[in-house]
Amino acid sequence: MNRTTARAATITQAPINPTASEAASDPAGPVFEIDDVSKRYSSVTALDRVSLSVRPGEFVTLLGPSGSGKTTLLKIIAGATRPTSGRLLLGGRDITHEPPGTRGIGMVFQNFALMPHMSVFENIAFPLHIRKVPKDEIRKRVTEALELIQLPAVMDRKPRELSGGQQQRVAIARCLVYRPPIILMDEPLGALDKKLREQMQYEIKRLHDDLGLTIIFVTHDQEEALTMSDRICLMDGGRICEMGAPADIYSAPKTAFAADFFGAINVFPGRRSAGQDGDDIIRNDDLGAIRIAGSLAPFKDSAGLHWMVRPERIRLLEERQTEDNAFDAIVVDRILFGGLTRLIVRVGSATLTLAQLTGSSAFVGKGDRIRIGWPADATVPLTSD
């Protein structure tokens, strides 16, 4: 057992709230449940019958555009807002009407919320002081927390003497130190620059994995959600419109909204049809017949039918190469994104985007005539709802 793992084992044992802890460590059921929760403000429905179960040790991200309801849901979980209907269960205990202070839920804010007149040590120790933990135990836990976030040398500094990334780690340590059964994170990386955001993504995932933390994370950043989550709940209009593992939601979304939100540039309308061999195909006015893998039986008619193909699934075809879906195209633009080059091509009146490794597409220039294609299993049927 290495030093980090040993400290992780130490800091997660003997929690302050036995009931919450037993729920968090019980593998038989969810640690937290949101049951048919709605929130209405006069004539506005901010949340519409949302249900979600969070398993122990799971990293769940609430993702969506502004106004989708993700922050309202987080406030309800934290106890800052009361739901209009529905209930919240923490380890089987109904906490719907409990005040925030008795829920024992941890919270990490976007603006760090550190107390400027206190040292780092005092900031981390504060939750333990209000819980009347003995001084020797406080020093032990704060020291362990500082080592977990790899900042033992800054315990006597004030927050203003730390970088943004260090302040965020201290805010996380302040949450870890009292061992909550679940931690809420409200866009905690939103105030950081891109490089620091990426570093903190790694730090949060490291702590999550090492300590087996249960985290509900709110963000509007798709890349952040894909990088960090075990499961993503994509929200729109106060509802969870799609939920699943990051790879599934990215590669095989069910709705045009989800595909578009995750940056699927190649999303097109279509209608259900049959090919010469009798198999289901999607027919598009610009591209013609688009082959798919499987059946369109779940799509009862063509109303609202869309389809997508991810840019990285489209490849350049060499002479005499073919694919299930193959088209002649003209390159209209090329954009460099580090190790990837995006090729914008036109097929008839339709515009598609390809994502190629930079070296592999270096020979392609604007105005070149090329041939592109993708396999049938890269065509993903979508509904508009």
C-alpha cells in the first residue's frame, strides 16, 4: 500500500455521521436518490419530475446549457432550495425537508469560498470546529487532507497567497476533511484558465479514484464532462433528456439535441426508407441513401428523424477503396487543431466535417477533389425529441 492509498484509507474511516457513512459504503443500493423532483416558480417550471439514483463511489455529472435546470437541481440537493414536489433520499433517509446543516453533504463552489482572514489550516479545520471535533483529531485530519491534496507546505498561508489551482485544492480538502457521504461540485473549475482546468480535472479524478468519493458535478463544459464522469445526465428544459456513460452518449446519442450539444457537426434530417436489399436506410435530400447498421424499427415514422456521423469516423478513401457510405467531395477549408486537422468538405449541397490526424491529411488542400466514406455502424439515427 503506497502513502497516498494509506492516507486515503485513514481519512475515509470512522466518519462523523455514521448513518450517512453506512449508506455510502453499502454496495447493495444507491447512496443518494432523487425521486420525481419538480420545482416551479409561479408559471415557470425549472425542474420537471426529475429522478436519479447515484451509486456509492460514482462520479455523476449534471450537464446542460444555461437554463437547463442543473444548478436548480444542485441547490435542491444541497438544501438551499426546496422542491415543489418529490423527495430526496440519502442512504434511504428522507432529507427533503432537512436544513443544509443536518444533511452532512459536502459542497465545493466555483469561487472557492475560502475565508480570507483564516490560514489554509484554519479554513480546512473550520468544518471540524463547528462539529466540535477534538483538537488533536482536527490536527490529524487536516494534516492528512493537506497531504492528500499535495499541499502540506502551505498550511500557514492565507488564501490570497495561493494560486487559483491551490485555492481550489484547499476548497476540496475542506470538504474531504469531515468525510461527507456525497460531495457536490458546482462548476468548480469555471474560474480557472484552460491549462489549470485540465490539471485540476486530473487532481479531482485522482482524489475520486483514490478515496472512492461519491461526487455530483455540475458543468456546462462537454469536454470536462466526458473526461471526468462515470455517468453523464444531460439536462434540457428542466428534464434529464439523456443519461449514460460518456462513451455511449458521445458515440451513440439518442437525440439530435444530445448529438448537437456534444459537438456533432454532421447532423442531418432524414426519412426512413428501404434499400434495394430490403434493409432499412436513411434517405437524405442532399446525400441520397445513407446506410446504417441495424434496424429503424424503433422509429415508427420519419417525423423528427435525424442522423449523424462523428467527424473522426469519416475517412479519406484512396483510389479503388470503398465504404458502406462513400461520396465524392471538394475540400472547402482546413483547420488545424494541434494533432488533428479538420477538413470541411462539400458533397453536392451538403457540408461535412472530417477530423483526421494532422500527418495523414497534410497532402489535402483547399479546392482538392477527394473521396470520403464511413461504415454503416458510424451512422447514428436520432430523434428530434
